[in-house]
Amino acid sequence: MIAIVDGELCIGCGQCEELCPDVFEIEGEKATVISDEIPEDALDACYEAVESCPVDAIILEEDE
């Protein structure tokens, strides 16, 4: 599973980084994904970050 942040939507609130620092990091004024693949032990936190994003800027996809 991979995470994608839509930079056009992201407002840089930092909620994702706070909930799932293994996958997200605020760089400048936007969130970025710092993990090529979401670690198994971070999946629940990553789902929580998706649900908590106030502008729905995070997408989770199955990696191919």
C-alpha cells in the first residue's frame, strides 16, 4: 500500500505527520510522503491520517 498527498489540496496543517510520522512529513508548507511503501505497523495510523485530513488530500492505493 502506498500513500499519495495531493499538493494542490494540502494546507499543511500537520495532522498527518502527527498521526503517522513514519509515512508523512511537513516540508515547507505541504505534507510529503517519506515512505515508498506504508510499513505494516503504520497502516492503522495512516488510515487515521486519511480520515483526519480536513481537505481530503491523502489517498491510499494498492501498490502494483
